[in-house]
Amino acid sequence: MAAILALDTSTSACSVALNINGVVLEDFRMAPRQHNDLILPMVEQILQQSGMALQDLDAIAFGRGPGSFTGLRISAGIVQGLAYGADLPVIPISTLAAQALEGFQKTGLHHWLSALDARMGEIYVAGYFVDKVSVDKVARGDKATEQYSVKTLLDERVIHPERLEALSLPYQGVGSGWRYDEILNGLLPVKPEQVLMEVAPRAACIAQLAVTAFEKGETVSAYDAIPIYLRDEITWEKQAPRIGKR
């Protein structure tokens, strides 16, 4: 197992989590337009709470999108600076996959259409099969360490709601993109069994997915920690590291 810091500012929520050998600490706040002011103090606070320094970590993970253009730029810029300064690898995690994992954790159900409101009458969407792949019998406190698998059934895309495809088997919906539920439920040939519309991407789920990715070697350098927007007309200009190297 590993010690992984995770950040997410892809929606109105702002969250930081620390996964230490499967035990997750998290600071999650609904804070529209406050991400830039909150995110670094939240990182400092959670590291202090754990008694760890940035250099003690094995990697930093972040919600790489899709999501808010401004929010994704904030988290990617912070992660680039932190990772460069501490010489750490970075693990980009899909925000849609993180939502699907939370849906699984809340319900124990496996098949999810994860959707985020993309504005301009569009949604970001992807389909997943989520499962628990291992449970470590070693526990800290009351929490046993766990790992998860998220298999993609429908690739990430940005579409108008009326173009959404249903999964061919019973599934659930999760995320703010389901605010178009009247259109979706009227057009989808197979409706979701339930919808968790209030679920937003959160750093705790990103931190949990990052463990599996880290063990598979799915990391990038600080320089390559870039967001995914899905809209072709939006590009990312890599930022100079904000924190100097040790």
C-alpha cells in the first residue's frame, strides 16, 4: 500500500484526502468559487492532521476531469507545483469514475452511468462497472483497507442529453448531469433504477482509485499532470511549477 494525497476542485465541491495504507482522511466542502483560496490551506491541514510531510508521500492524485474549466485548472496547477517541489509522481483520476465509485460505496450496486452538468445544455458522461477487488485484513482503528476496480463500459464524452445511450443491463445514475432527468427519462429506452444526483466527485474516492493506479504504475510526471476537458476547443497550457524543487 502507499501514502497518496488527492485533490479535487472539478465542481462546486472542494476536497482534499489522504490515503495512508488504505485509511482515508478527507476534508470535503461545498464551496463555489472559493477553491483557489481554500485548497492549499486544506492540503496543509490534512498533512498536519496525519503527522506527515509532503516528502513522506508516495504520490499525489487529482480529479483530472471532466468538470469546470476553472476548477480543473486550479487543481492541476496546485498538483504540478506540489509534485514538482517534492519530486513526486502524479496520478490523474477521472472525476466520472470517482462519482461511480461513490455510488457503489453508497449502494453496493455495480453498474453506473456517471454524468456531470457540462453547461451549454450538455453533459459529461461515462459508464462503469465498479467492484471491490480486495480487502486487507489489517485495519487501523475501525476502518479496514480496501481497493476497488472501475471498468469502463461507455467511454467519456460530452454530449447533448438527448444523445445519451442507456446501458443494456440494469444500472444506476449518479452526478449533476442527471438534472436533465425529464429529458433523459423520456428518451432513454432503459431508465436507471435510481439516480444519486447530489453526488459530486470527491477526493476520498479519487484517493482510493489512485491506489490501484499507483500499483499498476499508472503515474505521470508533474509536468504532464494536465486536466481533461473533453471539449475539443479547450486546451491546457502547462504551468511553470509553483513550488521550487528541494
